Amino acid sequence: MTESPILKPVLVFVGSGAGGLLRYALGGLIQTWWGPAFPMGTMLVNISGCFAKGFLATAFAGQLPLREEYRLVLLVGVLGGYTTFSSFGRETIVLMEEGAWARAGAYVLTSVIVGLAAVWLGGLLAGRIWPTAPA
């Protein structure tokens, strides 16, 4: 039996939706409990997603082998929809494990600094196109 070429993208799509719903529900619940003074919901979602990514990626590579389709659903789909920060964390760890410290540092600094700058520039551009009062 041959595998459908659309199976993997569909599995990632379904997993991403589940992860996004999980992020929305859990992040919102935590934020409601914590209050508006600090983005605790997002931070805990990112940290828990990083933990899950490290745990599952290591388990699936070693003692708990899993079919590629299931790994895609969980690691790329669900955790990707839950938080891409987990992928960022895992990729950084892999670079460090390979001894590519300079590349890992460049990846972290570029992602954070340029990412923040991109958010600021995107907001600036949108504010020029559609002027509104600050939120």
C-alpha cells in the first residue's frame, strides 16, 4: 500500500489545529488566573512546549520509536500549533550539541533581536496604513 502524498501535510494541519486550541485554552486559563500584569499564560505555554519537545524528540529517537506520521502529528503539528518556541529551543540545543556554539548564539540573538524588531516594524507599518489610538 502506497502512502498518499497529502497524508503528512494533512496530519500536520490537524495536529496544528489541536495545538493551537490547546494553546488558546491553557494560555487563556493561566492568564485569567494570573491577571494582566505579566504574560504568564504565554510564558508557561512556551516553557511547557519546550519541555514537551525535548522530552518527546529524545524519547522518539531512542527508547520509544514511533512511526514518522505520529511523530509529525505530535512534534510538528500539535507542538508547532501549541508553540513554535519549542522548535526554536530544540534547534538551538541541537546546534549546541553539535558544538556549533557560534551558530547557536547567532540563531538565538538573531531570532530574538530581529524578531522583536520585526514585530515593532510590522506594528509601525500597520499604524501608518490604518492609524488608530494605541491599544
